[in-house]
Amino acid sequence: MSTTRRRILQTTAASSLAVLGGAGLGTGTGAAQSQSAGRKRVLAILGDAYHCVAPLDQALLGRLRKSGWAATVIMDYNVPWDDFPKYDLIINAREGREYINYYRERDGDPPNKGEARWITPAQEQKYEDYVNAGGRFFSYHDGFSYPKGNGISRIARAYFIRHPAIVEIKVTPTGKMPELTQGVTPFTCSDEEYEVEMDESQTSVFMESHSPEHGRAPQGWAHTYGKGKVAVFIPGHSVQTMTHPMVRRTIDNCIDWLLK
């Protein structure tokens, strides 16, 4: 199964990734390791059935590469689980559900009903161990959408329930943790308003959205966890949202805060 998904992802993203290749894109550990001596290192696990790797790479890693970071990008199952402590930052922009049947049948409601996962609880625990020990973790868009009670939902201090249909939402800084919204003014975009289960007393919601259809929803939150730091930012379902100036500025702010 892993071979199937790897072949599909590599084939569908190949043309876009070829453009990014000159910027140092890797699809496994070797590409970054061979170039990363003395450089900061970021590990990014990107892409799923609904989100292409290439625009995520540009939005999340472009500035880091320009600053000299060595980036390892994983778009298959070849995650270097035992190497997490070697990275200064880990970015996750992939949801936990497995979509093999989606790719094969172009079926928006996979026969497995979303129950199959590409990741095991033991592998999720690697994320929690990394953050507890002082690691920095950035979850973008659906990167915290994993089973309740396992490692990723614990470090995110939130659990994804569902999202209604995409509508136009107004996204506004809340005033909490202003360093995460520096230079960001209220903006509108068409995106998914995630419904999440979370105890807002255990984190700082720095961005929220409002829509007539769905009311209020958290869109960004951050906190320390163990010796490490965690930031979650949701707007980013489409390329149009990912490239919005206020979204790009917030992504940069999140990364800057994590790395302080």
C-alpha cells in the first residue's frame, strides 16, 4: 500500500516538484542530510488527497530555504521517525486519514469511510517525544487532524471534529500573543472553518474566524508543551488562501515564534 501511495503522489506532483528541486527539495532523508552540515534543518511532512505538495512547500519552506535552511520534504511514507531530534523544526501539513481508495477510484467518500490511517499510534508518539524534549512543531491546515488522544492531538491540544462546506470567512486576530499576528490585519478568504474540540484555557487562540453560516471558529493557536513549542494555523485549503498576504505573514510569524 505504501508503494502505491508513493507512486501516485510522486507522479501527480512530479512536474511541480521539478521546479522546486532547484531550491533544494528532498523527498527523503538523504537529500537534506548530504547538504545540511552546519545548517538549520527542517523536516516537512506534506500533502494528502486534497492538498498538493508543491504549493505547501512554497508557502511553508520558501523563506526558510532563502535563509539557508536545509529542508527534508516527505510526500510518502518514508518519514525518518528516529531522526526527529536532528531537526530544528518539524512541519506537518498532512491529515491522518488514508486515501488510497480516493486516488484509485476518484471517490470523495472512500470505502474505508476515513477510518484507515497512514500513521500508527507509536509513530504519533514520536512527535510528542520530540516536542517534550524541546522540539518545535508547526501544524498547518489539516496537520493536526489525527485520532483523539494520540500524540498529535495531545501536543496540538485540539481535536478535529469536522468541517462544513467552504464559505467566505472573516479572519481576525484576537489580540492574544500579538507577536503571532504582527503585521496582520483582518481579512476575508474562502476556506474551511474547522470545528474543533479544545480547551482554550490550555492554549492561546491568536486568530479566529466568523461567518454567517457557521459562527465563530478558532483559526490559530499556540502554546509551550514540555520543553518545546507548538503552533497551529488552519487557513490554507486552497492555493488562493495559501498565497494570501495575511496568511503568508501569519505563517512567517508562527515560524519565527517557534524558533525564538
